[in-house]
Amino acid sequence: MRRSKLMSVVAGVGLALTLAACGGDGDGGDSVAEVEETEFDAGTTMARLQEEGSITIGTKFDQPLFGLKAPSGDPEGFDVEMGKLIAAKLGIAPGDIEWVETVSENRETYIEDGRVDLVIATYTINDERKQLVDFAGPYFNAGQMIMVLEGSDVESVEDLEARGGSVCTARGSTPQQNIEENYPGITVEAAAAYGDCLEPLRNNQVDAVTTDNVILSGYVDQNDGEFKLVGDPFTEEPYGIGLKKGDDEFRNFINDVIEESYENGEWEAAWEKTAGTVLDLPEEFPTVDRY
Ligand code: GLU
């Protein structure tokens, strides 16, 4: 249960970025949400984190728009903003968030081991992962696509398979699993992270890179004229916030924060500040799945 003592009114897009707006090393950057003083039931994860005054969040460090480590040392992106938003509702300022790099294949382990309190990392909710961890959300819906060199004549994933082509993707990701299971004519080169797929694509060691459309769009945007997306999205990737299995109170709390962010403009402000600089605002918010 959340009982807000001090309701901070932050509504609408283009709201003032009030927190720690000075920027610079180690202050965690600014947030679209104000830090709230809330009272939580004793014994909950929320009460513990509030008491500790810090939270550890796993995110990507090599994905522009969602999670990219900036020169300041702090990561930036839509996932990072979602993390700051949740922290704010726990009374934790951006500078008191410890960011840990998680790659696709170690997310469940980091949550299970307690190395992180949350994973917010373009993390698709699915039944297989739900055996090991729980998910709040979804807070965003992506879809898998392929990215090729600007000069390539590959038109789609089906076309790539017909040519017996190859793709690079991240180990332990749903895109890897999907290609291996459903497109057996494509050779998969699995890397530790998507950023490691760019050089092999540039050097023609692979014909394409595959992952979610929004991740690939970040690479297209950052590497002017080098890459392009082809075909249509061919999966549904609902992004969730991963947490320890069985912590229903914490999951409910995060689901509340997500739903409130739809209503009070914080989701949209977080989007416009990050992914929204390149991508269109989605037409609707995903419905939170309180399973
Ligand atoms: N959303 C997909 C996944 O969770 C691909 C992106 C990623 O690997 O982070 O596996």
C-alpha cells in the first residue's frame, strides 16, 4: 500500500525538470519526477529501500534511446527515466541510484542473486522468464526487426532466410531464440551485447543485426547514413520491470507507479526527453498486467 504524505504535482508534458538539474559527474542527472515522502508498511521492500536511501537498478549501457552510458558516467534513456521515476516514489533521488550494467543473458541471474533490486533493460516479459523472476508492467511494447547496411538489398527477415544469410544478436535475448526457432535458414552469431554487433555488420561478417525496433532505431540514429531497418516488426516484445520472484507487494507498487505515470504526464515527459527525440509517441499506453 502507498500512502502519499506529500503529493507532488507534476503534470503535463514539458514540465520543469526540477531535480538536480545542474548535471555533471555522479549526481545522477535530472528526473521528470519529484522525490516523494511516502510511508510504506514495515517489512516491505519499499520500506527497506526508502530506509536505505538507495536502490540498485540493472539497465543496458550500450543502447541509445533506452539505456546508454553517457560521458558523465550515468546512463541515459527511457529505461533509465523509468528507474528514476520509481526511485522518486520511494523517496530516492537520481544521484542515490546505483546503476549496474545488465546484458541480455544475465538479467535473471542478477535479480535472483540480489545483485540488483530491479532490472529495467528493454526486458521482454515472457512465461519462460517468469519461472525465474517477476515482472511489473508492461510499460512499453516493442517488436523485433532487422537492421542492415544502408546499401544492402535485403528486404525482410524472410528474404534474409531465403538467401541463407546471417544475423548478429545478443546472447540470451528473445530475438536470438526467435530466429533459432522460427528461421532455421538464418545463421545466428550471438554477441554479449548489441553494441558488439555493429562492427561485424560494418565489416560484412554478418548480413544483419536483429533485435527490437526501438533499439535498432537508436543505432540508425547515432550512425548517420550507415544502417537502415527493413521489413515490418515480426514479434511482440512487451517490456517489463524485472524483480525478485514472489515480491508481490513490490510488483504491485511498481505497477501503481507505471499506471500513475500514464495519468500524470510523467511517462510522456520521460519519453519526450529520451526515446521521443527520435521515435514517435506510441498511440496508446500498454495495459499493465497484474497477474
Ligand atoms: N526485448 C528483448 C529481450 O528482452 C530484446 C532486447 C534485449 O535483449 O534487451 O530479450
